[in-house]
Amino acid sequence: MESTRLAGHSLPNEGRIKDPSGYGWLVVGPATCSCGAQSEPLTTDNARKRWHRDVHKAAVRAAQETSR
């Protein structure tokens, strides 16, 4: 399996964000990368992980490749 690690890009708390009350986590909501990037609202932890791996980090890698 290919490594998907990318410095500066992690998915803390399964990518969930705190609910407005600050006491829990939103189940339905955007994935939030440690770099601040956010997805559209997603409904599951697996969907957030998939977005982070297949969309966000892939876009970051592609941008790095074109800037070389």
C-alpha cells in the first residue's frame, strides 16, 4: 500500500469540527485538515478520511509537482 503521509496535513479528531456549543463534535459537517482546508459537508468519518486522502492531499501533491 502506498503511503499517504504528507507533512503539515493531518486529520485531527477524524476531521470533525466542534459543534457551536463547544461541548461535542459535529457528525455531519466538513472535514478539516490541520492546514485549515475544509471539504463540503460530509456525513461519516470514512467520507472525511476519503476526502482528505483522495481529494485534498492529492491536490496538494499535484500542486507541489507542478511547482518543481
